[in-house]
Amino acid sequence: MGASAEGMVLVAVPLAYVPQVARLLADLDARQWVEPVPRRRAALRAGHPTPAAQWGVEDLRRLSQGGRATYRTVTVVLAAEPDRLFTVPDLAQATGRPRKKIVGAMAGLTRLLKAYYDYAGRGLPFVRVAGRPEAPRELCYTMDRTRSERWREARQLPPSLPPPAPSI
């Protein structure tokens, strides 16, 4: 951030507000720059997801064959019920994995996408939105019907490839 260590003060923030406070601080810090900071991700937060066409079946197949079993299992749950908003506790219950595993898997998936895919251009291969009426401060994950069909097609492995071994 732009402030020096002497100009800092510790402030207690409820854990649920940490992402919003971080965004606020980043926005305030960005205002100090001469050129405007690109706001491409603002559309994603506002509920305008990256078009499903940007994640083709082959890309999803490649993604579904690597990495950890937890995010692969999450995508199976999301694809099974398109357009349903799942909170992290919903996903934990549906997958039988602890909440911490789901959170860790999502963070790991983001790191993987940033390292090996065009994350800035494509975003996540499903949609992350802020809340639903009964859980307005909790992030939700969902998949539209087009993405769901592509994920289901991608999960049908060619006969020459064995299914990936589950890992946690």
C-alpha cells in the first residue's frame, strides 16, 4: 500500500468484511496513481460473469484431470445443479469435505489458473457472486446451463485415459 509504517494503525475488522476492506484500501490507494486503474474485475463482482464461451470443453477437460480432487468435486456439484447458488457451507455439505478444504481448494484453483491459464481474460470456469438473500455476506458459486453442459462433457474422459486418482 502507499502508506508508510509510521502512518499505520491497527483496526479490528469483522472477518466477513476483510475482502471488502481490502478492496476499499486498494481503491483508495489506486486513486493516488496518475492513470486510472483498469476495473475489469468490477463487472465480475457486479454479477456479470465472464462469458462461458471462453472456457471450451478441451480446456475444462485438461483442468479437470489435474490438481486436487476437492475443486474437481466442487465442479461436479455445481454442474449437477445449474443456476443454483452454493455457499461454501453448502459445498462442504454436498461434497462431504470440511469447509476449510473447500476454501483452500478455491484458493489453490485460483493460483493454478493464474499460473497456467489466462485467468485475467477468462476468470474462473464457474461463477462466483456475492451472497444470496439468506446469506448476503457469503460468496456463492454457481454455474449456468452452458457451463454445466461443458463441464459434464469435459468430465467424460476418453477411453485411453484412466480417471484421475482422488487426492485431498
